Amino acid sequence: MSTEHILALLISERDKLNRAIEALGMPVKRRGRPPKNPLAAAATIAGVKAAPKKRSGMSAAKRKAQSERMKAYWAKRKKQSA
């Protein structure tokens, strides 16, 4: 066997091994837009479901106060434009 033939066999074997390593080691590529949080993406690939975030929300009193502030703000804006 010539040196060129042996070299070609070794290169083809290396390419096969590289493809096998990539197939086993790399996660499957997702199609579409990537997620904002890369850790959440890693969890979904691993099959772990992330816990939903709890929203703190506003109390009824804070919501009412905010509503009154916005009503006053928009009334003032409407008065200025007229």
C-alpha cells in the first residue's frame, strides 16, 4: 500500500469519527428563533421543565391609585391639546 492510500484511509476514518462525536456530543439544533434565556433552552433540551415564575402583582389599593394617576395624566394631556 502506498503512503497516499494510507493517508486517505486515515483521513476518511477521522472524518467519520468527527461526525460521530458531533452527533453524540452536540445537542440537536432547534429551528426558529433562539430563546431569550440560554439556561432555559439547555433545560428544555435536557428534558427538565423550568418552574414558572411567580408574578408579584399589584394590590387592589396600588392598582386603584395607579388608575387615578393615569386618569389625571390623560385628562391633563387632553386639556393641553384642546
